[in-house]
Amino acid sequence: MNRLWPSRKVGMLVLLVAFALVAAACSSGGTATTTTTSTTAAPAATTTTAPPATTTTTEPKFEKPYGGEAVVAQDQEPPTLNPFVPGGDNFVVSIIGQGYFAGVQEIDGFTLELVPELVTELPTVSNGGVTVNDDGSMTVKYQIRDEAVWDDGTPISGDDFQFTLDIILDPDLPTDKTTYDTIVDTKVGPKTFEYTLSAPTVLYELLFGTIIPKHAVEGTDFVADWNEKMWPSAGPFKFDEWAKGEFVHLVKNDNYWKTDPETGQKLPYLDGVTFKFIPETEAGLNAFKAREVDIINPPPATESIEQLQALESEGARVEVLAGPIWEHLNFQFGPGRLERNENSCNENLNMRKAVAHTIDKQLIVDEILAGQVEPLNSYVDAFSPTLSQEAWSQYDFNVDKAKEFYGMAVEEMGKDCSVVFSTTSNNDARVKLSELFVDMFGKAGIPYENQLEDSQIFFGETLDNGKWDLGEWAWVGSPGLSGLIGIHDVFDPEGPPPDGSNFYRWGTPDSSVQDDATARFAEIRDEMNATVDDKELVALINEAENILADNVVIFPLYSRLDPGAVWEDTIGGFKHNPTSAGITWNMEEWYRVDLAG
Amino acid sequence: MLAYITRRLVYGLVTLLALSIIVFTLLQLSGGGPLDRLKLNPRMAPYIQALTEQWGLDQPLYKQYWTWLRNYVSPCTSTDPQGCTSSFGLKNAIPIIMLVLAIAATAFVVYSVKNHWRGALVLLVWFVAILFAFRNMSIAFNWGISFQGAGPVWDLVFSRVGATFRLGFTALLLALMVGIPLGIYQAIRQYSFFDQLGTTAAFVAFSTPIFVIALALQILLALKLEQWTGVKLFYVTGMNNPGYGEMSFLQQIADTLQHLTLPALSIALISLAGYSRFQRASMLDVLHSDYLRTAKAKGLPRRRIIVKHALRNALIPIVTLVSLDVAFIIGGAIITESIFGWPGIGRLYIVAIGTVDYPVVMSIVMIIGIGIVIMNIVADILYGVMDPRVRYD
């Protein structure tokens, strides 16, 4: 009989061998998984409690080696490299840009405070860098470092600052002009730049975060020409290549002026850094396990963190820090809430207090974040922890108190008050939160219902029209006073949407709550935006925090985790920075451990 | 046949128009907008307003749709404000001329070559024409600009085509090379151990979600294999390593294979399961037909019966399947590309949906739609060419 295959036996043998190989692979994988799981728990606790300074204690004191490259995993790809055009506000643009952008200030990863970068010191009232003028305007002066140059050797000058301002303020360019549009005058010197704002504002702190080189950009099409390539670098690396959908590659800037404060060596150490785009978290973790990437900053899922911590015995170091993104529970005070819940009693303070005492924040942190951070007792913690009064600590988890306040609310409102909770349904942590709330509100005897929505709907129509009762989402904190001052805009009774950002409609003209507290808060907010005096600002921030806490306008829950991991036997000098500066804030200090003699 | 093709093209255009209206409407109804991500920054209101006006998002929906449609079918001009990067001139007509020539050549082949392989010749001509057209692609349509700041949509989409084709056609080739012989062999050895094993494996592959297959391949063939052997055979993510351009030719091939194998395999596993099942069923139909019984009775050798008489007819239904797969390849493998960090259209599409980037989403949906319409027509024509019983009325 003729056969299509040379031999049936050979075919069977091949199949059997293949089956055996697969079986062996599966059984081996199973064993490995078991081992990994068993080692996960112990390191988790150790790493979480490890102080940030751990890095410095493990750093070698010898001269660090030059050469080699590092690969960083990124779950997002930048839509553009230009931080001034639409899409440039994407976080990954600044993460990669740490390599070649430079500006007035940067965020130190150890102190989490603003420190000078291109300038000799950050201007303040006390050092004479900021002056409030008699006419009510405010002047800010920058002294640019003498040694600061672009990668082509051209000195960074006041002209570059002026050019940056001109670009931002160009009415034909789609740039964010916020605060810059209040600059009324400038003075330019070779190594100085001075500008006057029409009124005092602490927002000057974050201006000129990225400077554009005039000599390279002038005469180009700013919107079209700088999306896929980058102007001369002022940072430790310079742009080399962007393979769309794959990676961005940076190479060493030989004209970088900084030296390592520890060893006095010229920076940077590495010859290049590659940012590899891996959108899937699991794939990113696999790439890290396979050592295709040296550094990873995955989304803050506890499962991912546990996977990373299981690699610590193999040479990985994992830092799990409380990040700048803070989740909070909030009440809607506008009429839109009644469309969601006709029994909403958010205007009643006792109802809001009942809700506050109903929430078991420790349980939430334990369940959602595996207990890796402390519950949040104030939004101020996400900005400047030293200024926080922990004002929400007055609302402990207490079912009896919750029942008592709820009883008073029902009596005062004359109806069976209830709660309808809305948040985004495509966020696992928030879905888990809504599940936990069912039990918590049940114990407090408060009628409760979950109505979660897709994030596009929630942050679209729902947010715009105030159509929620009890809501939950996150804001992003940032170091310095300006971020802290800025967050108060979202409670401003004089700033209802669409022109303002008071989505809660607390004290707005259509609000169900308009009282002395809202009136005073509006005054505080105006005063905050009109002074740069540190002491005065701190007093105002304290007062604002107390008003918001005493009136339970919001209820802070927790800061999201921000994990970062590095193969420490490969890359040295890494220190995770949980602020907007991100994991690359000190990439000039990274070096290849395996090249050390 | 010309009337048939014309009629199908007209139907196709109507279908595409309806598709664009439905997708545009669904995008609007889905809630949210491209600027919502900025809304949570308390100081962005003036900026949001400026972008809303610039992108025409404050216009009535029918105007937004009309603007999009008009732009979509308009070639770029150098004065276009939407950021087109190339202009339409004589040089740009090369791809169109090539495609017209290819169509003429196809017609010639269909009517002049009188053997059973003319279908394959038609496919070859088309493949060469498309390849040539893409190699000389300098035509550009004004598909607008990405709302996420990623530049002209035309450039964005076509920068991903190469990667998608590389992955898709490799997977298709793998699936065909393994799936069809597998199906044939299963049919010949019906109910044998091999057939049962193949059937079980096909159902397992079919019923396993592709992300499970992809991640399993990553873990088994990239992570574990390296741990066991100490040799890095396959990469978990990416299409090439940095520095690919400076590698030698052999290094480039090795680098490409190391990156391509796992994503191609994960797609091919599912496709080949389908092909093998289809091929098996089709082959069994033919094997049980009367004319083959006659051939056997006449004493023809088994190999000749199978290869010459059965296989040719059993391959006909597969043509439709392959044609539609080619259309889906054009749209990219959304999940696989995301998991393997493959820079193709599918991954671009998923990012665009997440960021409510209407122009990009619309463009990719329309590309897939156009691909399906064209490949459907091609499949129907090929079907008629390969099976003389089919007539076009």
C-alpha cells in the first residue's frame, strides 16, 4: 500500500517525543511555580518596610564602571516626544525625557522635594529669587549654571528660557499656557532669566520644567518636526532612535555637565538606555524574569508585586512605595445626584459622617493593597506629608457611630436616606472596593447599592453633569506647595464645571450646600492664589484641610502602590521615585554592576 | 464576470459606508471623549477648550462625520493643514498604475490559462502587485491627525503595516503548511489514533484563549527553555533588538526569528487547528464521492487518487477561509501583538480605543472593512476559477 508519510512509526515516535517534552515542560513549570509561591510571603514584608536609604547602604564605594546599557520596560508608548504638544502630557514622555530634558527643577528621589537642575538654586522669597512688587506683581529670577550646555556644546542661556516662553505662549500653537499667560515682562541675560507675573502665585514653582534650545528649534515647525526626534539634549543622554511600537533608544551625552556627588566621576555611566514598550503587564513581568529588561515599573497590582518579590532571591530588588495617586471617596452636592439616587442625603452632614464612620480603611488597604501601605488620613499626605494634620483621623471605623449619625440624618431629612456608589468598572481595585462596601454599609444598616460604569462614561457624562451620589476616583499629588495649592481648585465654590474643576459642586451656585464653610473656603482659595509667603500658605492649607475634613466633603482612602524593580546584580544606582519624576529620575547615576572590576 | 465584480464592488462600497456610519455612531455613543484624560487636571479647562475647537469636537456630529469622510477619501496635498507628509503627484500614481496592471494581468490569466493552477497564478500576481505597490507607496490620504498627538493618522497606520504583515503572513504560512497536511492525513487515516489525537489537539487549541497560549509559549519556550538550556532561543517581546540595523545579515535573520517565532506560533496554533478541521472534513467529503470510488475501482494507485483527484477538489473550500484570514491579517492580531509587544496595527488599534482616538480607530476599522470586502470578492472569483461548476450571474 502506498503511504503519504514515509513511515507511520516514525510519525508516532515524533509525536510521542513531542508529548513527552511538553509533559516534562509542564511538570517542571509546576514545580517552579510552587517554589516561587512559597518564597513570596517573606520577602514581601521585608521589602515593603525597607527604608528608601537601603540603596545607599548597598552601593559600592569604589569607582563605578563606565559603559554598557540598561533596558527599561514601559507599558505605554509615547504618542509624541514633544512634551509641549497634545499627547506630550503623557507620563511616559517625561519618563523617557528624563534622559534628555532639563529644566529649572527636578524631584529628588530620596527627599521627594524639588531641587534645582539647570539653575544654581530654586528661587524663593527668602533667598531673594522671588520678589513681590509694589504694584502687586511678582518677579522671579533664575541664575543658570555656568557649566550647563546642550549636547552640541552650546551653552544654555537666558535666550533659551525666553524662546521656551515664546513657544508656549504662541497663540497658534496647541500648548498648555496655564500660568505662563500671566507673565507680563521678562529680562534675558547670558546666564540669567527673569520674569514678572501679574500677581503673586506659588505656581511659579513648576514653571520652566523643560527648556527648549533656541539655536536648534528656531525656524522649525514646532508641532510637526519634534514628534519623532528630539532637539539637542540638556540631560545625561541624547535621543538616538525610536522604533515605533518597539523601543526608544538613548545614547550617552558626552557633554553632560553633572558629576556623581558620591565618587566625583563624570556622569552618566551608561553608554545607552533602551525603553522597551510592553503593553501587557504579564508580558512585561515575563520579560523582566527573562532579563530582557533590567528595570520595570509595573502597574500597582498586588499580584505583580508578589511576582517581582519572588525574584528577590535571584538578584532582583523591589521597592514598593506609596505613590502620588490618592484614591478618595466623595459626595455629589449638585442636583444631578438625585437622578442617580432620589434618596440621596449628601447635603446632610450627619449622613456624610455616617458614611465616614462606616468605612473600614484598614480592611480596604489589607484587601486591595495587601496591607503594603497605611490608610490615608489626609489628601495633604500625597503632596507634602510634613504639612499634613491627618484631619480625617477623627473618623474612625465605628459601626455604632455610623448607625447613630445615620439615625440623626434620617430624622433630619425626613426620608430613608440611602447611598448609591459609582466609580469606574474597569479598575479591579475599585470593583473590589465596591464589593467591600456592600458588607460595610450592610453592617451600618445604611441602604446601599453599587452602580459602576465604564471609565469613559464615568469620567465623561457622569463627571461632567454631576450624576453620581457617592463616587470614587483618584487625583495625583506632587511635591512642592504649588501642587498642594492647586488641588484646592477642585473644591472651589466659585469654580463649577465646565469652566472650573469643582466636580463635587460643593458650595457652587447649584449646590445643596452653601454655608459659612463654603464661603470661607472660597476666601481661602483666593488668598492661597495671591500669596507666596510660605508661612501664610501653610496656615491657609491647614485651615482648608480642616474645613474639608470637618465637613466631610471628601474622604481620602489610600495612596496607590508604586512598585519599581531592578536586577541589582546587573544595574546599580537605581532608586525608585514614586513621584511624577518616575523611575528614571537619576538614570545618569545608573551603572552596570557586571562591568565592575 | 465583469458585471458580477462591478456589482460586488458597489455592494462593498455601500457596506463600507454603512460600516463607517455605525462605527462613528458607536464611538460617539460609547461615552467619554479624547480630552477626558485632561479633565482631571484642575487647571486644564482653557487648554481643553482650545483643543476642542481645533479638532472640531464642538461641531455637530453629522459635521464631524462628514469632515472625517471627506478627508478619508481625499489625497493629501502639501497645503493640507491636517499634517499630511506627502503630496499627490505623478510619482504617487505608481501604486495605482501597478494595481490596475495587476487587475488586467489577473483577467488575462483567468481567461487564457486553462489549467487547474491558474488560481494559484492569480494569487501570485496579486501578491507581487501588492508587494510592489507597497514598496513604492508614496501616495497619502488625509486621514487627519491622531488626537493623542501621534501625528498624521496615515503615517501612523502605515508605519505599522510592515510589522503586522510580517507576523500575520508568517503565522498564516505556518498554519497552512502544518494545518492542511494534518487535515489530509487525518482524513486518510480516519478514526486512527493519529486522527483522534489531532482532533483532540485541534479542539484544545480552538477552545484555549489566545492570551493563554501566548503567555504559555512565553513561559515555556522563552523563560523555562532558557533556564533549562542556558541558551536564549526566543525573546518574550519586541520585533527586533536595538542595533538591528548594524547587525550582519545572518544576525538579522537570527534576531528576526528569535522575536517572530513565539507570536507567529501562538496565532498559527489556533489557525492551523481550524485549517486542519476544515481540510479533514473537506477531504472526507471528496474521499467518499462516487468519482473517487470509480478511480479506485479502475485500479489507480492510492497516492495518485489522493494527490491528483482528491486533494485538488478538497482544497477549494480552504480558499475562502484563507482569503478571509488574509483580510483579518490586515487588521492585525490585537491580543497577540499586545502580549508580545509587537508593533503592529492591532496594538495601535487597542491603544487608540483606550485613548478614544477617533481618527485612528476609524481608519483601522475601515482598513479591516476594506480588506474583508476585497478579499471576499477575491475569494468568490478564485472559487469560480478553481471550481468550474460555479457560474457568475
